[in-house]
Amino acid sequence: MNLVLLSFFKVILLFGCSFNNSQQEPSREADALLKWKGSLDINPTTHPLLSSWTHNHLNNTSCCHWFGIICNKFGFVIKINLTDSNLKGTLQNFNFSSFPSLLAFDLYNNSLYGSIPSHISTLSRLTYLDISRNHISGNIPSQICFLTSLRILYLERNYLNGTIPPEIGMLISLEVFYAYGNNLSGSIPISIGNLSNLTELSLHGNKIIGSIPHEIGKLKLLRELHLYENDLTGSVPASIGNLSSLTFITLFTNIITGVIPSHIFNNLTNLEDFEVGDNFLSGYLPENICLSGKLTWFTAYGNYFKGSIPQSMRNCTSLFRVDLQGNELTGNISEQFGVYPNLEYMDLSSNNFFGKLAGNWGECPKLNVLTIYDNMVSGMLPPELGKATQLHILDLSNNLLVGKIPKELGRLKSLYNLFLNNNKLSGKVPAEIGMLFNLESLDLTANRLSGPIPVHLEQCSKLRELYLGDNIFSGIIPFQIAKVRSLRNVDLSQNMLIGELPPELGNLILLETLNLSHNKLSGALPSTFQQLISLTSVDVSYNELKGPLPNIKAFIEAPIEALEHNKGLCGKNTNLKPCHTSKENRSKILVMVSISCTLVPLLIIVGVLLIYKKRERNTHEQGLIQMTVTFFEPCGHDGKRVHEEIVEATENFDSKYCIGVGGYGSVYKTLLSTGQLVAVKKFHENGGVASKEAFESEISLLTRARHRNIVKLYGFCSHTRHSYLVYEYLEGGSLAKILIDNVEAVELEWSKRLNVVKGLANAISYMHYECCPAIIHRDIASKNVLLDDEYEAHISDFGSAISLDPNISNWTPFAGTFGYSAPELAYTMEVNEKCDVYSFGVVVLELIMGKHPGDLILSLSASTSSSSTPAVHQILLKDLLDQRLSPPKRQVAEKVVSIVNIAFACLQPSPQSRPTMKQVADKLSTSLPSLSEPLHAITLRQLLDPPTWIY
Ligand SMILES: *[C@@H]1O[C@H](CO)[C@@H](O)[C@H](O)[C@H]1NC(C)=O
Ligand SMILES: *[C@@H]1O[C@H](CO)[C@@H](O)[C@H](O)[C@H]1NC(C)=O
Ligand SMILES: *[C@@H]1O[C@H](CO)[C@@H](O)[C@H](O)[C@H]1NC(C)=O
Ligand SMILES: *[C@@H]1O[C@H](CO)[C@@H](O)[C@H](O)[C@H]1NC(C)=O
Ligand SMILES: *[C@@H]1O[C@H](CO)[C@@H](O)[C@H](O)[C@H]1NC(C)=O
């Protein structure tokens, strides 16, 4: 310690600084500012903010009236404030020694780069230095130690690297020190303990190693200590207990080990926020954690804490969010918690709690999430739980609960996930379950529930997942279940169900998995099962079923294990005998996929020509049925047969097969006799010329545009009564549909969303740059982005697309979807490819936000023109992110941030300012820059500047 101090003085002596500011000419300051202005990358004559920085004849010696400059009464500059001034350049040519009186230097939020010059040390009177939110790199110079008057030092959100110099300890007046969101490495210098006036220390989001120095305990005035998301090791120093002003301590996501000394909390009478999750801590949770009575946020998930919940938490009515998931906590859960009027989130999962569940949880009026899965909680479910009417998620699975499900749970009207699986619940499911109108997922698997399958579930119209397997439900499967059209996954296996399957189940056309195995179901599988075209997995084994299998993929391809131990199933499945009675003599299997076939474009062009020809003739020969059916199959399949099959399979385009309606046509999900699913887009019969043109344009463009992220056209039919296109069917459905669905949206996690963005960018870039002439889609919108079962994006609906011939100016009527089309389309009809770039930007924001960005785009663009900082700029990116997903971490977070930055660039009001799709696609396929700061601290303002690679 002394050695370190000694070396500081050596540095001072060697540096030999002597500040002589008595004979300073004010004009020297003006000259220095002009010299620096001249060195900036901006065009100094046009930069609006610095236009006042110029010598004029009346005031040629003073800079005191210049923008951002404040002088004292003697005419010396005491403050330079250039926040948010769009400055680009370095500080190397800033002559600090010309400003002996400077007290405050504020460069917050510019685009300055290069390093911090060591001669900044000549600003000996400086009390306030803010160079945060720039692109400053290199080390923090040790000469910073000469700024001994400094009280506020903001260095955050830059690209600083290297270690924090130990000389920082000489800034004894320092009150606030932020260096978070850099690339700082090395350890926290012990000299930090000298900063006895320090109240806030934020070093999070760096790569700092080593342990938290014991000396931190000398910072008696410290209120905020943020060290999270670093690589800190060692234990939590007991000296933290001296910091009686401490209000926020965030240490999560480090490698901290050891026990938290319990006595340290005896002095922390102001604590509001204690976050130590995602470390390697062990021992007991601190007894006096809520001594302050002000604790709101307490997270310690993912550690090795043992023992019971601290006494002080029982009456800690201030609690708002508690996450203790994934520890080794134990004790009787009914005795450890009180009543919390402000509590919204409580996660006690994956611990060793035992005892009964207290009714107290029902007295927490704001409780949103209560999860206690994977414990040893026993006893009955308290009826009082029904009072927690704000509950959205109740997960008590994998415990030892007994008794009935109380009817009072029917009062939880907001509930969307109810997981009580793997307990010992018994009795009938109460009729009140039908009152959970918002329920999306119900899991009662592996209990001892009996009686009939609750008919009242028919009222849960949003239910997607119904898991009732491994119970003792008896009786028949009630046909009413089939009224819940939203059902995707149903498991009724391992019960005592009898009787025949109700044919109504065939109405569940969204059903994806169905497990009815290990029951006593009898009779034949209803023929209506033919309609279960979304079904991918089925299990009917161990029943008493007989007769033919439904002719759908899920059954045809079912493994023997899913069909065995029945009374005689037969049909199209390699594991079963064919049915003797079958008179099926279906047409040959039609294979329609052939992307590699080079003949295809030719065929299509011929096809299109044919349509034209025939249409011409048709005007003369009224009544004659015209038909051109072309399928892309090199060996020449019978188009007419395919056509007949499509008409038959859709029962002549019955609305029950319709999965979407667009401007020019409706899309039908169609199962061909081969078991192959296709999407058939039938153009409106009375659609007029526009509809016809859309049809033809789509054929000609889609046959040229062949890319893995563009939907594949298999064929088309032009008929006097119906014209339709046949595409590949994409399991995932449209992005728009996925994003409005809470369950599907959560499955589309961040990395998958990033992949969708990449796929989209590649496809649009391909259309703009690799198709010749280029194709402009003009209707990029989330409804036209389809996902396959691997969440790969495919652009569809080329009805509005046009080919861009450079020799033709494109004066074409407005196309596109409201909310996605570029602003220039409102005042000019001249289209270039930048309108797709804009729409792409909207879709990207929609993916990131989970909903259409709406007015946000307008408020962002309205405000870029002025130099002020409107409220929208202060919005934190994290608050914009789809809240249904947990925030992205590390590399994924970095990508999310740059993608939002790119999206904002794509949304520039002026088409010329937008990047090209090629730039975007190229950028997305290379590695993106790393985060300059933790995700949760990034504001929109920081993402508004276009990335440098655009220009
Ligand atoms: C000259 O400077 C004074 C203050 O120093 C200021 O009030 C005045 O507006 C300036 N005049 C011009 C023409 O810039
Ligand atoms: C600089 O100006 C901004 C905006 O006007 C203000 O918020 C900030 O506090 C100022 N900085 C100093 C050091 O006065
Ligand atoms: C810090 O960054 C500079 C360039 O910005 C680089 O030359 C240097 O190697 C880096 N130092 C460390 C310790 O990473
Ligand atoms: C610390 O703060 C107090 C109160 O503001 C002040 O009197 C004292 O001079 C400061 N100490 C240093 C070393 O600046
Ligand atoms: C706790 O604070 C009190 C005064 O607030 C002080 O007397 C005591 O020494 C402190 N204890 C520790 C361990 O710092």
C-alpha cells in the first residue's frame, strides 16, 4: 500500500508538472478550441452546433459566447459542455494546458475515438469529467491521478481496455466513478479504498478479475456498488459490513465463492437491492438481509446456499422480487414466509423446502409469478391461493402435494400457466377449472386424479397444452374437449379411459401431438382424424382399437411402439397389415419437389405464356373451361390429376381448410394423398385485373427467385374458375401469428429470432443483388414471413413484387402493408429497393419487441432532426425487448443490440440514408462488435447513430 503511494509521488516528480495559469491570455483558449475544432472529422463549417466557434471582428479574443462554453467573470473558460453534439474525432489535438481554470468538461454521448491523452492531467482544477458514451479506446492513463480535484468521473460505455490504474486512488475527492461497459481487465486496485468520499462505484460489464478488495470497506459513504457481469473471484469481503450507507449491491454473474459473512448485514440499514445470483456462493443466506426494512430486490439464484430463509425476510413487506431458485435451501416452507403487499415475483424452485404450502401466498395481492417446483412441499393446496388473483404463473410441480385441487383456484382469472404435475393430488378436477379463461398450459400429469376428464375445460378457449397423463381418469373422452380449437398438445395417456374416440376430435386441426396410449379405448379411429393435418406425433398404443389408420402422415409414419397392443389396427404403415376392405387405389405418389431442376424456369415461362394465350382466346370462347396446370417435376406428372386432388382434398376450397386470407387470395392447407402438406393460394375469383396480375407476377418472380429463405413454388393452376399457386407448406406459420401467441413467441427465443433476421436479410439481399433484373418485394411484413419447423424464415407473397429494370422508371401504384411501408411511398410512386430495407427494419423491430413498433418509429425519426434529446431517446433498450423472453445474455445480447442499431438505420426517413440490403446481410454474417456496456444500461439514443460501415 505504502509502496503504491510512494510510486505515485515518484510519478508526480517525474512528470514535473507545475501549473502556472496566472498570465494566461483568454484568446489562447479560443485558439485552442479552434485548433481542436479543425482537427475533428466533422465538417466544421457545416456542423450546426459548432458554427458559433469562430473568430469575428467584434469579439476576436473571447470564446465565452460560443456554444457549450461558459466563462468566469474574468473571461476564462470554466466549463466546456458538448454533450450530445455529434462530434467525431479524437482528443489528441485538444490543448488541455490552455484551460487552467476549467472546472467541468462534459463530452457525454459523442462519437469521439482514440485514447484519453495523458496531458489531460494538466486540468488541475477539474471537478467534473464526463467522456462516457463515446468510442474511446486504450487504457485509462495513470496521469489521471493529477486531477486531484475531480469529484465526478464518468468513463462508461467506451472501449477502454487494460487495467484500472492504481493511481485512481489519488483522486481523493472522487464521489462518483463509473467505468462500466468497457473492456477493462485486471483487478480492482486496492487503492480504491483511499477514495473516502466515494458514493457510487459502477464497474460492471467489464472483464475484471481477482477478488473484491477488502479495502472497499473504507468507503464509508458508498451507496451504490455495481460489480456484476465481470469475472470476479474470491469471496465477498466482510468489510462491506462497514458500509452503512450501502443501498444497492449487485454482484451477480461472477465467479464469487465462499460464504457471505452474516454479520455484515448488521450495519446495512439502508439496503434496498442485493443481487448475488449466478455465482458459487455457499453457506447460509444472511440473517439480517432485510434489517433495513427497505429491501425490494433480493436475488441469489444459481448458488449453493443452504439452510432456511432468513428470519428478517418474514416481515420484509418491502419485497418486490425474490429469486432464490437453484440452491440447497431447506426448512419448512410454511413457517418461513410472511405476507408481502408488494411482492410480484417469487421463485423458490429447485431447492429442498418441505412442509405445507401456507395460505399466506394468497394474501400477496400483486403476486404475478409463484414457482416452487422441484422441492418436497407436502400437504394440501391451500384454498386461499385463489385470492392471488394477479397470478399468471403458478408452478408447484415435482413436489409431494396431496388432496384435491381446491375449487377456489378457479378465481385465478389471469392464470396462463398452471403446473401441478408430479405430485400426489387426488379426487376430481373441480368444475371451476373452466373459469380459467386465460389458461394456455395445464399440466396435471402424474398425480392420482380420478373421475371423468373435466368437461368444463371446454371453456378454456385459449388452452394449447393439456397434459392429464398418468392419473386415474375414467369414463369416455368427452367430445366437448374438441371445442378448444387452440389445442396443440394433448396427453391423456396412462389413465382408465374407455369407449370410442369422439369424432369431434378431428376438429382440432391445430393439434400437433396426441398421446392416448395406455387406456382402454376401443372401436375404430374416427375417420375425421384425416383432418388432423398438423399432427406430427401420435401414440395410441396399449388400447383396444381396431380398424384402419387415418391416412395422415402422423399415422402413416408412426413407429410400431405408437400403435402396438391394440385389437387390430390396419392400414398404411409399414408396421401394420394393409386393411383388406380398403378399396383405395389412389393415384401414384406425386413428387413435386425439384428445386435443382434447371428445366423449371423454362417450364414456367412456357406456362405463363400459355396462360396469356389461353386467356386471350377465352375472351372469345366464353364458357370453355381453360386450364393450365404446371408442376415442377422433370418427369412430367399429370397436372390434371394433381388439380383434381387439390380440389378434393380441400373439398372445393372449403373455408375450414383456409389458414389465411390476403389481399388477392386465400391460402389453404392441403394434404395430398402422398401425405405431403402443401399450401395452396387461391386467387379471388372476382379479384379483377389486379388479382390476375398478382397471380402472374408471383409465378414469374417466384420461379426466378430460388433461395433457401424464399418460399418455394411447386406449381400453379390457371383455370377459368380458380387460379391458384401451390407452395411448400411451412409448419411454423407466419411470424405475425407466432408473435401474438404467448407460447409460440416464447419458443421463438432470441437466438432463433436472430436467425430469422439473418435469413430475411439474406433473402432480400439475394432479390436485390443476385436476381437480374432485381426483384423488389414491396410487401415485406411479418405476415409474409413464414417459418419452417426449424424456425428458418421464408419470404412469401410476391403478389406485389416487381422486377426492377434499370431502363424503366418504376411509377407504380402503392403496394405494401400499412405500418411496414416506407414513408416515401406516400408522396412518390417511384420505387427503389430501399423501400424493402425500410420494411425489413420494421419487421426486425417487431421481432425484437415482440410486437409492431407502432409509433416508436415516428417518434424516433421525428427527433433525429433536432439536436435536443427527446424522451424517446432515453428509453432503455431493455424495456423495449419482448418481455415474454428473459433478457438476452452475452453474445446474444451483443447481437440484439447491433441488430437494433441496424434496424434503426434501415428506418431512416430518407431512402438514401438507409443501408443497402447487401451491407446488412454481409454485416450479419460477420461477427458483430461486442457490447460497449451491459445491455440493461443501453438507451435508444446510443443506437440511433448509423453504424460506421454504412458509409
Ligand atoms: C461578443 O461577446 C459577448 C460576450 O462576451 C456577447 O454577449 C456578444 O453577443 C458577442 N458579440 C458577437 C457579435 O458575437
Ligand atoms: C451539460 O449539458 C447537459 C444538457 O444541457 C446537462 O444535462 C449537463 O448536466 C451539463 N453538464 C454539466 C457538467 O454541467
Ligand atoms: C488496449 O487497446 C489497444 C488499442 O486500442 C491495444 O493496442 C492494446 O493491446 C490493448 N491492451 C490490452 C491490455 O488489451
Ligand atoms: C469530502 O467531502 C466533504 C464534504 O463534502 C468535504 O468537506 C471534503 O473536503 C471532501 N474530501 C476531500 C478529500 O475532498
Ligand atoms: C455498525 O455501525 C455502528 C454505528 O452505526 C458502529 O458503531 C459499528 O462499529 C458498526 N459495526 C461494524 C461492524 O462496522
